[in-house]
Amino acid sequence: FRSNATWGQLAQEWMSAQTDREALKTFVNTVLGEPWTEKGETVAHAALFDRRETYKAAVPNGSVLTAGVDVQDDRLEVDLVAWGEGEESWSIDYFRLYGDPARAELWDELRRRLSTTWLRQDGVQLDCRCVCIDSGGHFTDEVYAFSRKHGQRWAVPVKGSSEAGKPVATFPRTLNSKRGYLTHIGTDTAKELIYRRLKQDDHGPG
């Protein structure tokens, strides 16, 4: 909550945000200090909990490993996923690296953790083939620097787009002003796809 804002200013911001989903989400999170709740289709958490599996190895049958990195003011949150045929996926690891994203040490630790190899069920050692890193926060320059240092096709800066109908990922062919390849994520499209897939009861594609 901003201590220097008047009730009139806050009321005006609230009214202005009613026609802008992202502005409304920011107001709810940062001014009201409340969690943002997406409206629409959801999945029962109990059903997902009951579908947990125990893997026989670090990676079951996935053939490709990728990671997604969310950049917060005091940490990096990393989700590692294995992918198989038909985009069947397995959650392999989720970890947090605490520190200041403005400092190189935190990014060095991220590189070290993602340079590990993981043992697949058939004995093959897999490495992480691609890392998507959120560049929409306060550390855009650091994300691009990491990408340029470690390979722009391996460490890919991403930014969410709330525009309806956008593809899940739009991979650019040309460098932007920060000398990087920024991939836009169609968040609405991605969420619809994920919710649909989370309802599947059987193993297999999707």
C-alpha cells in the first residue's frame, strides 16, 4: 500500500484499471496487497493431488529437458520439465535460488544448477536443452545479459502477452533493441491449453 497516495487518487486508479486487465491485476496485487484470482475455468486441486506419481529415475521417459525461470526481486524460481512424444510432460524439479538478481553471483548459480545432467530411466544422461527466463520485471537487462553470455537459443528471454488469440510462443527471427531475441508468450492461450490438459486422466500425449 502506498502511504503517500490519497483515497481520491486510489479511487481514480481503481476506476481506470477496470478496462485494463493487466493494470487491474497490478492494482489488486500491489495496492490492495491481495492475490489475483483468474476468472474462468479451473481444475480441482484434489484431483491433481491424487494423480501424483513416483518416478523410477530422475527422468522417466522424457526425451528433452527444458526449464522456466521466474525472476522475483529477491530470488529466481526454476521449474524443470521433461518432454516426450505428443508433448507428454513430467515435472522433474522445482527450486528457488535466493539472492539479488542484480548481482552476477545469482546468475552464475543458475547456470551451475542448469548445467547438471539428469539420469533417464534407460540410463541416458540428459542435459537442459532450453531455458525460458521471464524478462518482464525489474531485471530485464540482467536477463538479456545472461542470454547473450550463455547462448541466445539456449537462454531465451520471454514476456507474457495478455492479448487474446496470441500463439503460446512467438519466436522472433531478428534481434531487438537489447540485442536479444524476445519471445512473447500468449498467456491466455497457454492457460486454456494447460487447463484442458490438466483434466486428462490417462497418461500419454498432452
